[in-house]
Amino acid sequence: MSRKSKEEIAQIYQNMQDYICGELERQDGQGKFHEDLWHREEGGGGRTRIFKEGKVIEKGGVAFSAVHGPTPKKILQKLNLEQANFFATGVSIVLHPKSPMVPIIHMNIRYFEMDNGTHWFGGGIDLTPHYIVAEDAAYFHQEVKKTCDRFDTSYYPRFKAWADEYFYLKHRNETRGVGGIFYDRLSAHDDSSFAQILAFSLALGKLFPAVYGYFMKRNAQIPFGEKEQQWQNYRRGRYVEFNLVWDAGTKFGLDTNGRTESILMSMPPQANWTYMFQPEPGSPEEFTLNHLKKGIDWLEISR
């Protein structure tokens, strides 16, 4: 089987965007995606789809892009690459639910290629609950591990540890949520391994609406009040901090003169910052803060 061209991969990712959007609309049962086409002056463009008027999802975005052109100096220096034109394509998703009992979720699958033959895949999926529940975290990690194990049993432990390090707010000394997996610069040495890594990327794409549909159906039924909503906005503030201070995808998009509105679609509809917040002892809020740590084995902690 011959290796897919960059144009073919871009089309495959467009198809994945279509699939995910269709599944999320079906599972929400009310909201719809609205598409915004955009073009990049230096080359390429994308389709940003924003979810509106949802029953479960308050704000969400599923963005596809395929951009190309001369590689900016910032990217060359950061990645230690020689000058050559680049091509990058992928799908990026962030969903913010109405209910504080439903988690925030993020996924990204992407492909990067240069004219000199350099190429790699990257991506990841992670869960950011407003309230950490061990059983929910275990379910998420079990499903992610199953997907990883279909391709390589070393993927989950490697990429889970990578996610713990990546989705980490150093200035807060806490993880963004319960993690997931993250990988980057995963390159192929032949056509067969190229096909396998691409298939792994697409398997994560298929997993996304399945695993989030579980939380939409189950957790949206849990009652909540003003206290939980205030906590939700407080935790959303942490999400904003990570995306603006630490997120590599945000920085890559801005450094390549990407479309700012699409790059910042990951921001929640609103967020709050409470000075020196202290949770009540024994509260769900305290439990959450005590479990925003690296290295937690969620597959064991829930047993």
C-alpha cells in the first residue's frame, strides 16, 4: 500500500471533521454547527465549525485546517529544523458543556510535512472535569487505552505520561484535568508504519464522539445549582490560563499567522477568577483540587 499524499491526508481529516460534527449534533439533539470558511494569505485555509444553541454543549468548536508556505523562523528555531516549505493539516476540537457536571474535552489530530522530507503526526485527547470523579476518569482512560493498545501497547503508558507533563499549569502546580494522551513528532520509517500511524490518528478521531457521548448522556442528568456553576466558571479560568500561556497549538497557530478567531475558539463562553479561593474541607471541590496531579493511575485509583 502506497503512502498517502498530503492532499489525501487533508481530505481524510476533512471527512473526520464531518463525521465528528454529525455525531455531536445527533448526541446533543438540539444544537447545530455553523461553518465559517477562511483563507490564509501565505497559503491554505480551513473550515471552522462552531456549535450553537445546544442542549448539552454550551460552546464548542470543531476546526479543520490545511496550511502551507515558507516555515516561519520561530518554528524552525523552536523545532530545530532546516529551512524548507511546510504543510500542516489536522482537526482540533474543544467542547464546553452547559452543566458543570459534564467535563470539558479536547482532541487534536494533525499531520506536518516539509519539502525536504521531514514529516510527523501528532495529537492527543484529554479530559478536564469541573468536578473530578474517579469512576469517570477511569472510564475515559480505559477507552483511550483500548484504542492505543490496538496499535501498540507501549502507546498508552508513553503518551499518558507525556499528557501529564504537557497538560500542566506550571504556574499553578496543577494539571489541567485528569489527562489522557499526548504525542508529537511520531514519524514513519516506511509506508506500512505510515499507514499504521495515520490509522491510529483516525481511531482517536472516531473515539472522540463515542466517549464524549457517554458523558453527555450520563452526566447532563445530574442536578446542580449556583454553587456548582460558580465553581465551573472558576475552573474554566484555569482552562483559559493553560491555553493562553502554555498550549503549543495556540502558539503554533499564532506563529504561523493562523486565523486568530479559529485558534481561540477553545476559550469558554465565560470564566471567573476568585482571589485565593479555598475549598471547604471534604467537599467535591477539595477532592478535585487534590487530584490535579501528575502520575495518577486512574485505572487503579477507581478500584
